[in-house]
Amino acid sequence: MAYLTLADISKNFNKNPAVEHFNLDVEKGKLVSFLGPSGCGKTTTLRMIAGFETPDSGVIELDGEDISNIPPNKRNIGMVFQSYALFPNMTVLDNICFGLRMHKMLKNQIVPKAREVLDLVRLSDTANRYPNQLSGGQQQRIALARALAIEPRVLLLDEPLSALDAEVRVVLRGEIRRIQTNLKITTIYVTHDQEEALSISDRVVVMNKAHIEQVGTPQEIYREPKTKFVATFIGTANEFHGSVCGKDSVKSAEFLIKTNNASLFADGDEVFALVRPEKIDVYSYKPENIDGNVLEGLVDTITFRGAETRLGIDIGEKVITADVPGKDVFSYGQRVWVAFDSNACQVLK
Amino acid sequence: MKTPTKGPVFLRFLIVSLFVFYMLLPIVATYLFSLATRWDRSIMPEGYTWEAYQTAFNLSYFRITLKNSLILSIASCLVSFIIIVPTVYLTQINFRKFRPLLDLLMIIPFAIPTVVLALSYVRVYTFQPITRSPFLLIMATVVYTMPFMYRSVSNSVDAVDISVLTEASQSLGGDLWNTLTKVIMPNIYPGILSGMLLVFATVFADFTLAKLITGAHFKTFPMLLVEQTQIDGNVAAALSVISFTLAWGISMVLLWFSSKASKSKKAQPSDKAYIGK
Ligand SMILES: Nc1ncnc2c1ncn2[C@@H]1O[C@H](COP(=O)(O)OP(=O)(O)OP(=O)(O)O)[C@@H](O)[C@H]1O
Ligand SMILES: [Mg+2]
């Protein structure tokens, strides 16, 4: 049975829906991330779980108990904020002890417990400093330690890393995942960074315009997007807009794209055929004997990205993005042929 | 500007000196006048004496008015604190949209002449035991000085992200009381204190409200002072000096206490228990 359940949650602000018919089951000990563009309702959903907002309708259950009417300070749900929100008037240690004191922990256990979580985030030596004497990354670790100290039933993180620079962000997300896995703490992680979401989550909830687009493992979300939004929001996808033509192709303005995934749709349905850049092969000659799609074009842009090179190839109707191994060399304006398998081509409404 | 030229430096110095002179001259003059024997035929007093102070201390109303004024000022500070701090906090957290209304309301005490405020209080609260009581006076002085307290507190509330701190506290299990006393107040302390100082000084020096509301029932120090101006200028000056010095001294004590309190909190290693083991 699910540990945390959000059943048909909706929330409006001044009649504008911020979250609509949100349904989600979170298993105990898992890290689920909410991923979506700005304003899609991630924070609002998180705040409803924390108790800072009240849903207009729907039920939130934690461990079989309806928590909708429990005030935030009685929910025992930890929260880490984008702006750290450490108490400036308290030392690091006092910040961590605060929650323990509020939970009426025995006096002689408070400081040892605080020290323990401080060790967990590897910042034992900062105990007597004030928040303004710490770097952003350190402050966020302390905020994490503070939230973990009370052994919350659920840990909520709202874009905890977005105020930090790229390098710190990668290190810290690894730390968060390590601690989360060790403590087996049920966690909800809000982010608008797809790489972050894919790299640390057990499951990803992709949101758009107040509703859920898809829930799945990072692999599922990337490999089998259920909607066009997911396909284009996660990673890069080339899209061909057209109508279903027979069982195995999509007809766009200029091309007939062969695909194995059109059978779910009726003949003539308006659809998108989508191909990931890494599924595309690029040839400097016209390839023979290829059972799939071959399109001719001119190299328009070349972006070196380390292990691979990203090419923009003008095929007339549009520019196709393709990733090729770094060792393959192409030049601007070169005539090339792009090829992709009919299996590599997804069809979505 | 690495090396400021002489002209502007001189000009800046002049402006500052003029300002200091403008502010200090009346105070210095009052101090001198309270000590002067005779000061109407020469630039500086002809001689100095403690006589005015002796007379002042021996006035029959000296102690009682001083006590009344202190009670009035301290009570106003406390009432103002109890009313304003939670109001500003809860407005910020729960009723954001009322903030402009509150801002507007807080201009009213400035817009209404003190006399009008006092007389309205007298006219409206005609029933016993409120009418003309020190209690009514406290209510009036609190309203009269409310903008000072409100502005100071709301400015420092704006300077800290109160709502995020509140939510952080709540998520850690803090209830309203603990959130207010352990998290919010320590972070808006300077604003509360400067507001209280302004209230204290203003109420301590108020004449109009006390004169019109309580009158002789509850005589305050400024009332005694005004009385003396008609009898003996030197004694009035001495009383002014006493009043000014007292207000200044109390401010200093308050500031000292607050800085000491915050310092001792920082110095105290809160993990003593842990180290001890
Ligand atoms: N307190 C509020 N009052 C009015 N509207 C709000 C409030 N909070 C959120 N909204 C609106 O609800 C919608 C969802 O907001 P939310 O903060 O949940 O988005 P988000 O997904 O967290 O976005 P971001 O990535 O920018 O943080 C937005 O359109 C926002 O303007
Ligand atoms: Mg947000």
C-alpha cells in the first residue's frame, strides 16, 4: 500500500487552477520528484502536503491517516526551502536543535542527535557558526540536517539547489540522494531541472499547467513519454507533425515517416512523430539498404559537446537535431543524409 | 572619488557642523540656563549655581509627576508592543491584503491634531471609571505614538523573510508562541526596540494629551514643567534638563541591555552539555 497518497487534489488561486485533479501514490522510502516548467503547480502541491496550503478538494493521506486537517506543525513533515530559511539568530547547532526542542525530545538527547545529523551532512565543524558565516551550499546542507533531525515522516524539498552554482548543485544532489537512500526516507523533490530529476529520482512526476502529464521511472519518462509535452520537455526530440497514414507511417507536409508505433491511432488522426537526436545516424553519402527513414539535408549548425557533436540539419521543411559521435567530422553546408529506424520513432497525439 | 578635493570636504564639514550646531544649541543653552545666576546682560551667564536644581527637587509635585510620567511611558511602550507586534506579524503572514489598509490607518494619528485627539477621547469616554483616568490617557498615548511603533516594526519585518521563517519553524513543529518568541521576535528585535524608544521619548515629553485628558487627576512631568515656566525660568530649564537626561539615560540603558542580551546569546556555547561529557 502506498505510504503517501494524494487523491484528486485540486487548488485554485482566485479561480485560476494551480493544481487540478492531482493523483499520486508514493511508496515508503522512495524519492519522487516533481518536474515541470515554472508555474505548473509544483510548489503549490508540495505546500499542500506540508500543510501550508489547503486543497480546495481531495484528500491527502499519510500512512493511512487523512492529514488534511492537521496543522503544519503537527504533521511531522520536514521541509527544505529554496532560500534555505535558516534562523539567522541561531547558531547552526541551535537551528538543528530547534526542531528537536519543539518535539519535546529529552534534554540530554538533543545535542547528541543534532551532532549526529550534522555529521551526516559532513559539516560537524560549523556547529557554532551563524548561518551568515556559511556558504550557500553549506547553508542548504544545514537546512537539510535540520529537517532530517526531527526524523520526519516525509521530507519535502522545494528546488533546494536552484540558488547554487552548477558544480555545487551536482555534488549536493548526490549527497541528498545518498542520505535519502541510507535513511530510507520518503522524499518529494521539486525541481524544474530535468537532469536533476532524472538523476536522483526513483520516480518522476512530470507536471504541466496544473496537471500531471506522466508518472514513471526516469527511464520510462525518457524512453516512453506518454505525451508530446513530456517528450519535448525531457531531453530533445525532433517532431514531425502530420496525420496517420496506414498502420505504419505518418504523413507530414513533405515526408512520409515510417514508424512501428502508429497502430494505436486511427487512419487520418493528427499526430506527432518524435525522434530523439541520439537515435539518428548521419551519413555523408546516401546510405543503401536501410529499412527505415532516410532524409536528405544540409548541415546548418555544429555544436561540439564533448563526447558527441550535435548537428542541426536543414531538411527543407525543418531543421533536424542529431547527435553524432565526436570523431565523425562534418562541415557547414555539407550535404548529408539522416537515417532513423522506424522503431526509434514514437507517435503521440 | 579616491582623493576628494579640499572644497567639497570643507563644504561637507560645514554642513555637518551647521546641523550639529542647530540641533545642539537649544540643548546647551537650556543646560547653561538651568545653571545660570543671571543671563540677560551678557553673552555668557554671569555666574553659575545649583539653586534651580535644588528648587526643582524640592517642588512638592516633583516626585509624583516624575513617577506618573515614567508609569505612563513604560505602560505605553508595553501596550504598544503587545498590540503592534502580533498585528504586524499576523498581517504579514495571514492577511497580506490588509497591509495597505493598515499602512493607511497608521497615518491617521499624524493627520489628526493632538488637541482634537485628546478632546475626542474626553468627549467619547464620559463614563466611570474610564473618564479622565490614567488608563484612558495610556490608550490615547498608545494611539498617538502608534505610527512610530508600527513603522519601526513593519520595516524590520520587511527586512527579514518572515513568512519563510514562519513556515520553517512550523515544519519543525513550532507553534505560534514558539515561532513568535524564538524565531520572529529575535529577528525583528532592533525594530521593536527602536519603536519602543520612540514611544517612550514621545510619551515622556507629551503635554497636550495629559493636560487635556487627565489634567490635575494625574499630573505628569511636562505639566509640572509648563507650570514652572510661568513661575521661574531657571527651574523650568532645570526640569527640562532632568527630563531630557532621564529619557536619554533610559534609552542608553535599553540599548545597552539589548546589545548585552544579543551578545551573551552569541557567546554562550549552546553545546556545553555535549562538550561536558
Ligand atoms: N499565494 C498565491 N496566490 C495566488 N496565486 C498563486 C499563489 N501561489 C501560487 N500561485 C499561482 O499558482 C500557480 C502555480 O504556482 P506554483 O508556485 O505552484 O508553481 P511552480 O510549479 O512551483 O513554479 P516555479 O517553478 O516557478 O516555482 C502559478 O500560476 C502561480 O502564479
Ligand atoms: Mg515553485
